Amino acid sequence: MIRLFDLKQKEVINVSDGGKYGYVADLEIDKTTGKIKSLIIPITGKMLNLFGKEEEYVIPWEEVKQIGDDLIIVDVDSKEIKNV
């Protein structure tokens, strides 16, 4: 079993292009089944999100390939996961 706190301590890496997305901030959970639907990772780079909308990566749980001691490995097309 793994807790959200533990997931937040692991960096998310895309195996398909080597991209580093950052750290999990939240989870999307199906309220009917109670299963995780996706990982939510904020996109950094804006000044405290004061100027503009907050953007995030939404990575479907099915794309999570492995959860290691320090990393979460995913396999996604980076153009399809950016969400505003």
C-alpha cells in the first residue's frame, strides 16, 4: 500500500522522451469505484501562479508503468497530458 504523501515525494519521469514533469500534487479519484483515475502535477515556471491560469499535467493512472523508491515512471505522449 502507498499513501499520497509517499507519491508526493517521488519525481515523475516520462520513459518515452525522458521528460521530468515534477512531483505529484494531487490525485483524481473515481468517486463511484474509489480507484485512482489520474495523477495531477502542477506545471512550474509562473511567478507563484499570480499571472495567468494555473496549468497542470494530468497523467492517466493506466500510463503509470512503475513506482520506485524515488521515481514514478510513466509512458505518455507529452502533448496529450497538459491541462489548463
